[in-house]
Amino acid sequence: MTAVPPDRPLLFLDVDGPLIPFGAGAPALGDAPAGPGGNPLLDRLDPAVGPRLLGLGCELVWATTWGQEANETVAPRIGLPRLPVLELPDGPAYGVPRGLHVKTPHVVAWAAGRPFVWVDDEIGELDRLWVEGRHGGRALLHRVAAQRGLTSADFTALERWVAAVGP
């Protein structure tokens, strides 16, 4: 993995939704058999997304319930190296206010004041307010439409934000 300067933003990346579109309007699976992992949704991964993510120049971090499995199953299919994984609690999200995504406090803690982008399909207004009130650095909470996954328009928004933050 290419070394990323420490002043570059972090990019927290969810899998289901941003990388694997699902729900009404998602690409049809057709008659393709399940991949080696047994999950037919893996066929929805776009191998072009990995290089585009790396091209942003951010330090990438998995922020997904896939946990380490994202490194084993998803990363090789889209051309990403092994990435650090944001550890999420198992079970109920005790101490997290109702309506706040369970990932939100963990993303902010990991970022520790560094600028960051969080790409997820479940980001809500309460998450934005919570980050604004508790994170000392710049942040972009970018919600992706789960049925489409990351699109060119999403990448344009990410590229603009990263360029504005700059090293």
C-alpha cells in the first residue's frame, strides 16, 4: 500500500449500499451463481471503484459490519489492499442516542480531529449534527443511495471535498 501523508483525510467506507448496491432499483443478479464466498451480491461489486477510491489520496478505513471480512472478500475484488477496520460493538448500541448511527461515535473517535469523509447509505441528520458538535476537524458525511452504490457523481463530490481540504 502506498504511504499516505498523515495530513491527508481519512475515508471511512461502508460496504453494503456504497459498494454493493441493493434494494429496489439495484442491478439485477441474473442467473449468475454465488461467488466463492457464497454471497451472490458480491457480483455487484464494481472493480473500477477500488482504483477510484485509492486515487482520492485519503487514508481508507473500513467502516462496515463486514469487519475483517471486507479485507478477505471485498478488497481483492475491487483492487484494494488490506485496510484498517473500524471496530464496531457487537449487539445493542448502548449509550448511543436513539436515531444516531452506531458507527458515528466510533468514526469521530478514530478520526481524533483529523479531516474525514464517511461514505455510507445510512447517514442521517442526527449523525451530521453529532459530528458537527463533537469533531474538531473538517468532515464530510456523504450518503450514497443504496440502490445505486457509488456513482461518478459521488466521486465528483468526494474529489471536490478532498481538494478543498488539501494537505
